[in-house]
Amino acid sequence: MRESYFNSMANRKKVLKIVNFLLLCVGSLLFLSPLWWMISTSLKTMQEVMSFPPTFFPKDWKWENFAKTWEAAPFDLYTVNTLTITVLVVIGQVFVNSFVAYGFAKIPFRGRNVLFTIVLSTMMIPGFVTLIPQYVLFSKLGWINTYFPLVVPAFFGSAFNIFLLRQFYMTIPNEMIEAARMEGASHFLIWRKIGIPLTKPALATVAIFSFNGAWNDFLGPLLYVNNENIYTLQLGLQVFKGEMNTQWNYLMAGSLLVLLPVIILFFFFQKYFIEGINLQSGGKS
Amino acid sequence: MKKKKFNYKRQEGLVGYIFILPWIFGFLVFTAGPLLFSLVASFTNYNITSQMDFIGTNNYEKLLFNDQLFWTSLYNTLYYVAFSVPLTTIGAIFLSVLLNQDVPGLRFFRTIYYLPAVLSGVGVYLLWMQLLDPGTGFINMFLGWFGIDGPNWLFDPEWTKPSLILMKLWSVGGGMLLYLASLQGVPKSLYEAAEIDGASKWQQFCYITLPMITPVIFFDVVTSLIGGFQIFQEAYVMTNGGGGPVNSLLFYNYYMWNKAFKVFDMGYAMAMSWILFIIIFILTMINLKLAPRWVHYEGESKR
């Protein structure tokens, strides 16, 4: 009786579907649990954090942990610093890469394919190979303890974003560009009036990825910034960790505060995050 | 007439160069120049302030034959890459296949699985230090529910690298989306035809799904291999600037960082960076050479 139930094709499919769904449910609980743990720990008293076995829900919710964390270090200053860098990086990445990508996608010139191959192959170079000589360059320029090393390179193109935006420009028909050329429009005008508006979704993707990258950048500030007044949030959090030792409630509160803008951004602009992934895989979306 | 057209084209070419000028400048100043400098300096005892004497292949010889920590760091990195790359690839494919079955709440699940992948930086490392804490952390509590006595994770040299691999697995959502996009491009008719022929779900996966997504697997493996070799930040933050117990988290880039920016033995560090470059280059070339054997390109429809 039971055997025949499973042997029927339709029933087997149904069972598979349910198993599939249950697996996804269990998986999402596993994926969410670290985030829940971060929230839960951030609200506990130190005594509860240290109690054994650990508790899954805080006994009483210490919301003041967040206020205490915020005041324990100049996080407001770090936020302003981080935002300054992030905004500049996003502006540079969006406009410069869009401009360069238009050139690679829509203007025929000699050696274009060779140069684009070079763009792609630079993605293969391990960062540290150029990091050390770049440090030498920036320190000779007197740029240590300034934001220049973190911001200026964003205005000279990034291979990945050029690639991403070029993929998008390729979907714009050449006839459209040519028609505008016939009307006497310059490429610069076409880029501004046709290119930017038509590639808005891809630009949003680049903006969000760049925001994320700059906001979370730790290596750059660690290397170039060692004056506390110009610390970023990532550096501040790292120092905070040293001061707090294992006071996990405050550490988790700090981590959550630093991660929060990215989480919020993610929920609002998830579409563009996903768009970026699709462009990478050469998808058409 | 002909001459006029020629001029037009030449002008067009010039405009093209103007458009890509920012990249050309950036490439020369931030990539090509530094590469050249680094290659030359790797044969010197450069220390950024006082000295830059040519010392032949001394740095390379010392690294390869006279530096135990170099080999330790290379071993740690290879260990990390050898486990994290296949595990994240398999995990991402597995999740994407589960999501591609017309399940209710696809968008909801997709959001949950992808969210951890967009989070990074010190906040995430701190979170995992707490999750992995042997006494107060979530993971050992979770294992305890099943009667498993969890290891000491970041405090046990045997478990430090698995700890980081576990953390990496939390962010498989990026790869998952990559595969999901490609799975959604597989024509439904292929599965319908296979079903009529009586192929099981597993057979459909092996003979339809897998071949169709090989281009994405290839892209994913190549990029995560390059990325995996460059692991640095998580180890730096999670070991408090040391190398972890018995140097078990002293990764290649970490050791290079110490040489370059702690003791300012820059020539030595740059020699190290070139060895890594060569390793990555060779592995990528092997990948490219092997690709035609297993990567399936459907016609020439793409690009």
C-alpha cells in the first residue's frame, strides 16, 4: 500500500516538492540564525552573555546597550568620515566607469579590442602585487593620513565596473547612436543624453556595489589612515574590539550599527544587487 | 570625398581614446607602473626609506629555500582554497537548484540566502568570533542540541581554517544568484522532453542542468580561486593582528603584509607577491586550458 503510493509518479513529485520546501525552510533558519544571534547578544547584559549554556532570547532587553556603545567611541565622527569617502568613491565609480564603458562599447577606434582585453586581464592581478608599490607611490606623494589614496583611484576606472557597464551598453542598438550622430550630436552629448538615462539600472548597480565596497573597506584605511580623527567605521570598530575585549553585547551592538546601513540598502535596492549578479554571468536581464 | 570620410573616422578614433583616457591613465599610474616598479624592486633590498641595492635573486632564493614561514603561509592558503572553493561552489549550486523548483516564496528565500553575502567587513568578523566562541557562542550551543561537543574553533590550530571556511559558506548567496540566473535560462522544454523519456530528477540534473550551467561554474571557480588566494582581512581581524594559534591563520597575504608594512622589508614582500602572481597565473591558465573539455557553450548565442 505504502510502496504503491511512492511509486505513483505524481505522488513522488509531490513528496519531492515538500522535501524541497522543508529543506529551504531549515536552510533559511540556519542562514538567519547568525543575524538573530547578533541582535540577541547585543541586547543582553554582560552577565547573561557569559552565562552557560547561552540563551537564545535575551531575558531582559537592554536597549541602552546601543546608546552606550555609540558613546564609548567617537562613532559619529567615524560615520561622517566613512560617508565622505563613500560618497566620493560612488560618484567617481559611477561617472568615470560609465564614460569609459561607453567608449569601449560604442566608439570604434584602433586597438579597442586589445585594450579591452587588458582591462579584463587586470582583474586577474592579485591586489597585493600592486598594493605595495601603490603604497610607496602614495607615501612619496605625501598622501599618508589623507583620504586621497582611498578616493582618487575611484576616478580612474575600475576593470570590473567597466566590464559590467559595457555589457549593458552592448544591449543598446548601434543604430540609435548612429542616428544621433547623423543629427550632429557629439559622443559626449550622446553619452549624457542617451547613454546615462538608458543605463540607469546598471549605474544603480555600480553605485550600490561601490557604496558597499567603500563602506566595508578595511584594508585601505588600515594601510593609509592612522590618525584617529580621520578613522573610518571599520577601523573604529576594530579599535573598539581591542578596547572591549570580550564584552560581546557591546561588540555586537557596534557591529550591528555598522552593518545596518548596508542591510537597509539591501532591502530597498535588492533588485539592483541582483541585477549586478545577472550582468556578471552575461545574462540578458 | 574619400578623404573626408577618412578624417571623420580618425576623429572618431580620437574621441574614443578621450573616452577611455581615465582608464588609460589609471592603468598606467595605478597598475602598470606599480607592476614594473614592484618587479624591479623584488630584486633589491628596498625598504622604502634608505636603501635600494640590487641583490640579484636573493629574495627569491631565501623565500623558497630558507623561510619556513613562507611555506607555512602557502600551505595555509592552499588549504583554505582547496576546501573553500569546492564547498562554496557545491553549496551555491545546491541552493540554486532547490530554489529553481517552482517553490512558493521564492523571492523570500532568495532574499534570506543572499543577505549574508552582501555583508562584509569587521562587523561580520566580530559576529563570527562570537558565534564561534567555544563557551558563549551560538555554534557550539547549536551543536550541543544534537549532543555534539563542539571544538574550540578559533583557539584550536586544527579548527582555525575550518572556522574561516564555515564563515565563507555563510556568504554562498552571491554564487547562488549567479547559478539561479543561469538555471532560469535553461529551456523548460528540455526537462519536459526528458520527463517523457522517463528520466529521473537526478538524471535530469546530471545530463541537462549541469552541462547547461558549466559556463557559470567555470566563471565562478576561476574568480573564487583568485579571490581565495588573497584571503587576508578576516585572518587579520580575527587573530587580533597575530597569526592565530601556531601560525595556523598566517595566510600568504598576511605574511606578505607583515613583511611589507611591519618590518618594511619591501623588496622581500614584493618578491613574495610575484610568486603569488605566478601561482595564480598558472592556475588560471590551467583552468582556461581545461575549460573546453568540460565547459559546454550552447551554440554561439551568447555574445
